[in-house]
Amino acid sequence: MGCDKGAENRFAISPNCGVILPGQKQLVQLSFIPNSANVMNYKFSISVKENPKNLVITVRGAGTFVNLEITKEKFEIGPVLPYDQKAYQKVEFKNASEFDTELYSIDFDS
């Protein structure tokens, strides 16, 4: 299994260097930031000082897309007097994904 092109920018290891003293343990965090729904593979090679053989950790990650359904994609509100309380339309969204999804307006929310 080789490395996918561009996968090295999607995976990270932290810390990426250091010394582990005799009898100590070190927790290492591997993270993955997908940019598509493709499966990506990457191999981290870890060198151990004074050891000619490297330790290789193979990681695999896959992104997914948000599956948000909307009742209508286009809305039209006709002419309305200023401050009229009847100028609204109901919009229904359904999150068909397997995870929580935040919905916000890029025009009105900061």
C-alpha cells in the first residue's frame, strides 16, 4: 500500500519529534483533515536513534459529504410594506447525514 498523492497534507502527527526516556511512554496524536470523500492512505516513518530499522505506521482516512435536504431551493416573497408581520416563508431542512451538522447563513451570521 503506497501513499496517495496529496495525502501527506491531509494527515498530521503530533508530536513530530522528541525523546522518550527509558521506562516512559509517549502518547502520539494522529489527525486527518479530509478534502474529499475519497479514501486516503499515508505511511509515517518513525526513526529511532541508533536503530537502523524504521517503524512504519500506516494510516487510512475517508471523508464524507453533508447530506442536507431542503424542501425548496428557490423562494420568492412579493412586494411587502415595511415592518409588515406577514413577510415570511417557512423553510424545512432535513439532515440525512450520520453526524451533527451546523446550518448558518453566510450573509447574516458572523
